[in-house]
Amino acid sequence: MKHGSHALYWALGIVGLTCVPYLAGWIITPPGGHFTGLTHNIDDAAVYLSWIRQAATGHFFATNLYTNEPQPAAAFNVFFLLMGLFGRVTGLSGIWVYHIFRVALGLGFLLWVPRIARLYLDEDARKYALPLIGLSAGIGWMMPGAQMPTGSVDAWQPEAVTFLSIYLNPLFVAGLWLMCATICFLTLAERTGHLRYALLAGLTLLVLGNVHTYDVLPVSATWIAYLLVTSALHKRVNWRLVGMSTMAALAVVPSLAYQMHVYAIDPIYRARANTPTPSAPIWSVLSGYGFLVVLAVLTAVVLLHPRLRTRLSFSTESAKALLVPGVWAVVNLLTPYLPVAQQRKLLMGAHIPICILACVAATLLIRLIPEPRRPLAYIAGLLLLSLSNIGFLANDTALLTQNQTVTVFAPYIAEDTIEVCDYIASKTGTDDSVFADPQMSLWLPPIAGTRVYYGHWSETPDYGRRLRQWFTYTDSSTEQPERESILRESRCSTFVGMRDDLERDAESTGDRKPHIIGSYAVFRIQPPEP
């Protein structure tokens, strides 16, 4: 009971810390502004909110609302369907659903960490697992100005670090939990020989293949590598384990087959999946885990050195239990360098096994400290490992005071922006789309549920060219025929411009009586005379 209470306190404290920037953003909302409830990677979160809204309004398949190109197929995601259903039943807005799931999944995953620890760590080491996994990161705090694509990944790649995943994205936490559950169930299948664990691993893989498809790759690569390593060490193949692993692998086939079907027939989906996201250099990844890597390497040295194991009273069984996280850490660090799109996203999950290995070295090192000083050393060490995450939160909070985030999108939007979205929602149908400025185009899909000509760097095909078209249209030096040509190419039914440009936009759109909302004017684009 005591250990369980400690786990609950740690989980509540860690998740509570992730909520601080959101609370700060809500408190300092400027007059006339509306806090979006987002502090980082706002553009990606807006996409998730658009999926939640679609599911909440009864749509099983999610349409990419950030383009008005034809979409011959639509995918579904059980995680966002669940979030949408929750929003529909409770009547809560998408952003509230987003944060409720973020907090609930964060708490649930952290409270599940002790189960992971019991599989791989002895009693002394496992008490460090939850604090390390929940709070630690790398040495990005030592590198001022570190940013993508070559800076320490703990400064800019949230899915690389458990704390940042809980802070920013419920989808990351769901994917991470499914990854860990799959490997843990396969470990139990090996140790017990019970088929039910292989079936459970297959079930989590099946869901993972739908919810966060590319995470199937590092999980599969990890377990295949583990089977090869154990076969080489034992000089024999455990065919029962191979059979159970194959059974689990077959369970994911329906999810992957469906994703491949959509990929094959839908060019919009295919373009999004093929968006290049190259991995950071390996030194950026290793610095993103910093001292954790040092601790993990120290653990490996102990495991591979028989005399050290004996001197430190480290049992053979304890060493064998760490083979899974050892293989997992190495493979999960290497898979982001496979020649595939979405490379860097394959790093998700690596933080977990590195922390598990680090727990062993932390236990051994803390024994070298006189017992009265151990609590202070523990707190100091944990604070040192947490500095990057604290700095990440502090930076986001400081940017809020300037109405900025690390992307170009503001965390606060004007009330008239929301009013425009609501008005468009009441006036447009499924065949309509809107041409508007970047900020408006980002928020129309999640708030109004309508399609836009462009709006997101990876969801919108040919985003760069379409964004340039907007700036060309709004440039005062652009001739009227070119503006009309841009509108015709957009194939949009609605245009949102600034009230100050009424005369110019009325001439371009053919709408002499636009609807005025605050500083905006909403025009219906009239087709040219034949």
C-alpha cells in the first residue's frame, strides 16, 4: 500500500507539473483574447482537434480538412473516435477532451510504470523507475539555443521524452503505453510460456497499428533483435517463443493492411505519410538523454563484466532480466536512421529502456554515498536530470507572455476569429472550402469543421506554394486579374479577408455585400461569368 501511495504521489506531481504552463496561459489571457489551451506545436494539435470534432459530430472516418483536394479514401483512428465519443456524451469542447485524455493517460501510464519495473529490475532499483521515467531528460539545458534539426532532441522533440509527451500530446502517451505493453506482454509470454500473454501482445499491437502506426516498426524490430540475440546466446532457438511472437505479429496485419490500402489509393494520405521528417544526428539524440546514457552504459559494463557483477552482488538472474531493455534501447536508438519517411518519429519509446538501465547504475552509485546523505544526493541527481524539462516548460510559459509559441501560431486568438469560424460553420457545407490567412486557416477545421485551401505544413499538399499564393493575393502590388486567378485556382466558395480591404476583395470575389465580423469580412466567391 505504501509503495502504491508513493507511486500515486509521484504520478500526481509529475502530471501536475505538466499542467503549469496551461494554467499560466489561462490566467494571463489578454483582454479580448481567447486562450486556445495550447502552448507548443499548436498546428499539430489543431489537426488532432479537427479529428476529435469530426468524431464528436458522428463521423467514423476522418477527412483531412486542411485541403480541398479530392480524397478517395478516409482513415479512421480508434483513439480519436473514443475522444470524440467522450466529447459527444459529455458535451465538452475538443480542447477540454484533449486535456482530460492527456492528464488521464499520463496518470495511468505513470502508475503502470512500476509494473514495467518489476519485470526488469530488482527491488532496490525499481523504486527509481517512476521518477526517472516521469521526470528525466538530457542535457539540452546546457546548450542555450538548441533547436531542431541538430540541437539536443530533449529541447525540441517531445516524443523523445516521456515527460514532454505527457505535457503535450495524449496521442503520444497512448502510443507509448501501447509500445511498452506489447514488449512487456511478450516478455511475460517468454517467462511463463502462457499463450494469453502472446494474445494480449497481439491485441496491443493491433491497436497500436491503428492509433500510431509507425510505432509498430521499433517494437517489431526490438523483439526480432531480441529473439536473434537470445538464440545466439543460448545456441538454440526457442521455437515456442517464436511461435507465440509470430501469433502476436499476425494480429497487427489487419491494421497495417488497412493503412496500406488507404496509402495506395489516396494521394493526399500518401503525401502526408511521405512528408520528410529526418532524424537528428546521433550526437543530438544521445545528448537528448545525456546522463541517462552514461548511466545506461555503466549498467552495461557491469552486466558484461563477470567480476564486477560478483563484486557488486549482481545476480545472473538480474542480469538476464535486463537483456530485453538492453536490446530495446539499442534498437530504438537505431530505427530512426532507417531510410523511411517520418524518420525521427521512430525515436519514441527509446526513453523507457534507457531509464530502466539507468536505474541499475543509479542504485549502484547511490550505495557509494554515506547513508545520511543519500536522500539529498537522490534529490540533487533527479533535479539535474530534470533541468531540460523544467527549461522547456519555462520557455513555453515565457513565450505565452508575448503571445508566441515555438511555431508561428499564437496561443491566443481574438474573439472575432472565433465568431468568423462560427459564422462559416453555419453557412458552409461539406462541398465548401475557405481561402483565408494562415491563422484563420489553422482554426477553421477544428472550430468550424470546414475545409480550407491550405492550413498545415504536412496535412496540406503543396503547402508552401499555397501559402505563397495567399501572400501574393494580399500584396498591394498584385494586379486584380492575378488575384482573381488565385481565387479561381483555389476552388474555394468562401474567402475571409480584412475589413480594411473591402473594396479590393469585393472586386476579386464578386461579392459586393460581404458579412462583416469585427476586423474581418467574409465573402462568397462568385464564379466568373461564362
